[in-house]
Amino acid sequence: MFEILFRNEDFVAVNKPCGVAVQQESLLPDLAAQLGVARLWLVHRLDKETSGVLLLALNAESASELAQMFTDKAVKKTYLALSDRKPSKKQGWVKGGMEKSRRGSWKLTRAAENFAVTRFQSFGLENSLRLFILEPHTGKTHQLRVAAKSLGSPLLGDSRYGGSPAPRLFLHAWKICLDRHGSTLEISAPLGKEWPSEKIKALTVPVKQLTDGIV
């Protein structure tokens, strides 16, 4: 059973667990059965290893509208991540071309092709952990994981990009904010019990102040 974060007549937001692939054939039918609807439409994606907010449309018209909003970058996404390595800088931007590397990995280059833009801020936690607040301004494959690696702080549990071993990849799609039909909607997904959530909550309230402070 998926945790339902929000639902109206057009779409539903769920908290996707780590380890669930959005491409798996059973995902949409299982969710549709849980919600008591005939069909769901996937309008964006999360990596299998990433947890957090996932939007699904409840009708074809809304699916087209929401998918276009993601394409037009009209949906603001905020992620939380952990690393056990100090970044080369505490806040700012990571920009560069995304190029395919070996064995399904990607790397950041100075090229303009497939350009990725990520805004970030980091904070120290206990036990040498670092919290990252990440705002992708583009939607490239593995963008946030590659950005963290480029800062010298591969994410905890991200073996593909050199992160330290952990029970899971510590990357969470925390908030989605969208303006639709004249109103602003913000949906957030709570962290799992494996996260040091109280420490993070103390740093991320109010998150608007933190993210708006990046220049």
C-alpha cells in the first residue's frame, strides 16, 4: 500500500518507497486498485532508488496538462539527500552537460549539450553527515546524483557514483510545488524512519528561507 499524500479529481500524489521502479508493469494497476479507479497516468518519473513525491493523473486531460507542466519546468521540485563527505562548496549551482558514461552511468562535462542545472545548499549534521537541499532546474537522468559527485560528496548509498555503503540511496523527492488553475499547491512527502528526520526538520523549517537565500 502506498501512502497517499494528496488527491483531487484530476491527480493523486503518493510517497514512492525506495526500491520501487515506476516502470514496472504492476505499479500503475496496483495503485489504481488501491485508489479504486480504472486507470492512472504517469506524468513524471523517479529513479528506482529514489523515494518521495510521485504524481499520477486520474484522467487523460490532466495527464497531458501535468506532463506539459513538467516539460515547461512549471513544477518546482525540492529534494533532500545525505552524504558523509564535505562538498567543495556549501551552496550555489552545479551546471554542465550530461554525457553517458560506462555501464549506465552519467558524467558532467563542460559541453552545452544535454545541459543540467542544479541549485543546492548543504548543512552539517551529526556523525560527519551532510544534508543537501537540491533543486533541479532541469530533468536529466541521474542529474542530482552526478551533481553531488561533482562536488566531491557522492550521496550516501550511491554505489554507482562512489558513495559510501548504506542500506539505501539517501535521495528523497521531498516537495513539489505547482501553480494550477489560479492557485498554488505544495505537496511534501515525509522521510522514512532510516533518515535522521528530527535533525533535518530543525534545519529545513522554514525551507523557503533556506532555498530563497541561495544566490
